[in-house]
Amino acid sequence: MTNFILRKHRTSYQDTAICATIVPNSYEVFLKQQMRWKRSWLRESINASKFMWKKEPFMSLCFYMGVMVPIVAPMIVLYNLVYVPLAYRVFPWTFLLGMLLMSLMMSFAQKLLRKSTTWWYGMWFCFYYEAVLLWQMPVAWVTFWKSNWGTRPTPADVKEEEKDKGKKEAKQSKRAAQDNKQHDAAEEKAEQKD
């Protein structure tokens, strides 16, 4: 929706908006939700990239950087946490320290600017993101066209499921009719022999 509006109009960020939502009730559903969001973000970013360069230059630069960083982030993490330690036989202290400082900055911004009581979760979330959620991005690259919810069925999913169920029931009925026919024929043969 934002991309649709951005084509010809301007938007602004509203940080005091209050939203109620249904949160995932299991870890598996949470991961599916995150994958759905990453695919959607990638699709929408590709769409927005087609016209964003026509907007203000600084904003466009920030937008394209914001698109590229999450896409290359898995490669950056692999380079710093795998390649550098193996190739140069050094522990990646500077990369880990940088992650810690970034997570502290984000957490303290929540504490100081937003007066959040859950600010310290931000620090842990940064490390969790690097360890788990970041690795969903490469999967999103190669499956970004998938638009199913994964966590709950969309109306199209329900319709498709009902269609499949109807086909399956028709096959079972046909198979049962054939089995009955074969059974009747076998009984008839057995009666003729007697």
C-alpha cells in the first residue's frame, strides 16, 4: 500500500501509532511470519526501486542503501565470522564488538528516547537476528515470489484446499466404486464355480 501511495505522493512516519495484532503462538509460526515478512519486503523493495530514484536524491540514496544492506548482510557476516578467522587465524573480536556496540546503541535509544521498559531486549534481539533471522534472507531471495501466508491460510489458500479436497474425495469415491465392482465380480465368479 505504501508503494502505491509513494508513486505519486509523499508519506511520513508516525511513531505514536498504536496497533493491535495477533502474535505468533509458537516458535515455528514466528519463523514462518518472519519469512513471509522478508519475502514481502523483498518484493515491495524491488517494486519501489523502479520509481524511488525519481524522488529526492538523499532520500533515494538512503532507500537504496536500506535495500542493499539486508541483502548483503549474510555475506558480510559469513566473511567476518567464517572467512576472516579461517584465512587469517584471528578471532573476530572487532566484528563482535561492533555488533555489541550497535545493539547497545539501539537498546539505549529505546530506553532514553522512548522511555521503553523493555529496552534491554533490543540488545538480545540483535544477536538473535544475526544468529537466526538473518539467514532467512538468502531463502527469501530465491523464493520471494511466494506470497502464501505460511502461518494461516488466505482465502485463496482455503479455496485451493477445498478444490484439492474435492478432487481427493472424487478419486476415493471412484476407487471405492471400482473396488466394489471388482469385489462383486469376484463374488459372482465364486458363485458360478459353486
